Amino acid sequence: MSDCIFCKIVDGSIPSYKILENENCYAFLDIFPANRGHTLVIPKKHVKDVHEADAATYAHVASTAKEVADLLAAKLGSDGTTIFQMSREAGWQTVFHLHMHVIPRWDNDGLHKPWDIAPASEESLIDVAQQITK
Ligand code: 5GP
Ligand code: ZN
């Protein structure tokens, strides 16, 4: 897609710090990192988000994210990993080319969960489970 910054990163017209590449995916450093080594994994073909991706493309991104997570843990000696995938504006996506954030984590690194933890009522769990169970 001609006006997509991540497509331009794949074709090399915008520079990036490549971490690894395979047939279907490209992984590179996020230039506004949450932590040292924060890496983005994208499909080489333009797909907007989880809902528009075919299952195979999403699987390629997920398996490459796992490879990157293991690589970062091995090379950086991190204590854990957080993987995020935002889809659409309501899901906090800001660049509309599918990507997974792979964020190395250290004990007490100061990052916060983006939601408050509070228990749901039994009634609300039953209600939503009835609505979404296949
Ligand atoms: P989103 O908010 O859509 O989940 O994530 C987009 C990510 O892309 C952000 O974390 C942002 O820092 C990163 N980003 C935006 N523009 C560029 C860029 O030009 N190069 C790189 N490497 N990362 C970018
Ligand atoms: Zn794109």
C-alpha cells in the first residue's frame, strides 16, 4: 500500500533497524520503545488488522513473534515478555498495517498494565459467555 509507513519499511524506502526477516514477515525495532529491544513484527504483505488478516498470515506473524521473543530473551537476558497486538482505533492501533509488539520485560521495569484489575460479577460473566460461546 503506497501510503503505508510499514510497507515502506518492508520495501526499504523508510530505514529501519532490522532484527530478523523470513519469507512472510519482517521484524524491526520500534523507534518509540516501551523498553530496550521493543520489536515490531509485521507481515510483508499489507494487511490492516486481525480482522482483515487471513488465518495463515496471522499465524506467520504470531510464530515470528515467538521467534523474536525467544531471541530477545536469549540475547538481552530479560526476565519476561509482553506481546501486544492492537487492532483498529478502538483497540489502540495507530499504524494500520498489522503488527505485533514484542516487548522484553525485566522485574520491576516500571511498565504498567493498561487496564485496572477488578472482578466481574457472576451475572455479567454468564451473560457474555452466553453471547459469545461457539
Ligand atoms: P500501534 O500503536 O499501532 O499498536 O503501534 C505502532 C507502533 O509503531 C508504535 O509503537 C510506534 O512507536 C511505531 N512506529 C511509528 N512510526 C514508526 C516508524 O517510522 N518506524 C518505526 N520503527 N516504528 C514506528
Ligand atoms: Zn502496509
